[in-house]
Amino acid sequence: MIELLNVNKSYNGKIKAVDNLNLTVRDGEILGFLGPNGAGKTTTIKMITGIINSDSGNIKIDGIDIKDNPIRAKKQFGFVPDSPDMFLKLKGIEYLNFISDIYEVPMKERKSKIEDLSKRLNMDHALGDKIQSYSHGMRQKIVIMGVLIHNPNVWILDEPMTGLDPKSSFMLKEMMREHARKGKSVFFSTHVLEVAEKLCDRIAIINKGKILRCGTIDEIKEHFKTNESLEDIFLEVTKNE
């Protein structure tokens, strides 16, 4: 579970990127986090993951406050950032072992996990190659594998399907569903509204640092008295702001 309570963040003391944000990602659900560029999505994600601190408010991961217990809180989640260009000098297997060491994953368990993930994401043939030789999609997949290696309760995914081939994209969506069915949480930020509409249990739309609407697709459509697509509703909501 992720809980944000009265969270605020300003830059230069003037520009309010996040404005009194309240949001909960429940156990057993995939929550889609949507918003136009500059809406506050990236700032929110950076605060949830502890990359930056909020000015005020509380953020908890599985009940653990990210400010009070940052290391313990960070052990509860896996984070896929919007860019996979990291640790390029390492081989794929070296990167996965490095991440496993950080999260203290036992050797037997990590070996089994690496074998499973590399087969599911079709990466078993490339683990001996340096990450800098990978395509963008392969880099995305190795980062996803690293995130899942310690089997975190909470997944925080920022545009995770960018660069993935259709088969790998489908597999990741299946893995997200499996994770939620186990009673765990997925926080999924995306610009692909069709995927969000089909995949997510609830949707939160943010603009100018505020949550404009949050609920199931049916609840949002009921509010607007419409059967239009999520794309049409999203454009209407953000246009009014």
C-alpha cells in the first residue's frame, strides 16, 4: 500500500508542483496515474520513492514513513524509472547480482528469480553482454528484472512499457495483474490511456499538482454521465483546468 496525506512540494518557493495531494494505492490493485506534461506526476513519483523530500505531508509505503525510515521504506518497493540508461558498463548478469546484493537476496533465490524473469522477458541470451550494447527495449527489461529481483510488495512503474516489444509489453501487463491478484500494489504512471483503461483497477488524474478525479473507470464515467473513452474524459478534465 502507498499512502500520501496532504503532500505539498514547491520549487524556488513559488512554483507549486504538488498541491495538498491525497492518494492511496490499495493492496491488491493497479492504480493508473495520469496527467499531462508538467502536471506533477514526476515530482509525486520522486517523493514517493524518496528521491526528493516533500515540503509537508506524509508518505508511507506499507505503513512505513519514507522520511522517518527511508531505508526500510525503500526495501518495500521496486521502482522502474522513465529512463533505463544506467550502469551501462556492467553486464546484465552483473547488474542483477549487484541489485540482489543490495537487497540481500540469497544466492539460491536470486538464481531462480533471474532464470524465471529472463525467460519471461526473453533476456536469457543477453545476460552476458554489457548493458551499453542493449537496445532501449532490452535496457528497459533489465531494469524491470532488477526491480523485481527482491520480490517487493509495492511496484512503482513510470512509463515501464516504453520501448518494449508487444510480447514483452503483454508479459509485463500479465505480471502486473499477477502481482495485484496476490494482494500487492502496483502504482502505474503512463501516457498510454488505452492501456490504463484496460489494465487499471482505478485511475487518478493529476493536473497542476492536484488530483482532479480518482476512481474506477465506471465511477469516473458515472460522474461525467458519459460512456466516452478514458481518453475523451482525460482531455475534457485537463482542458477545464
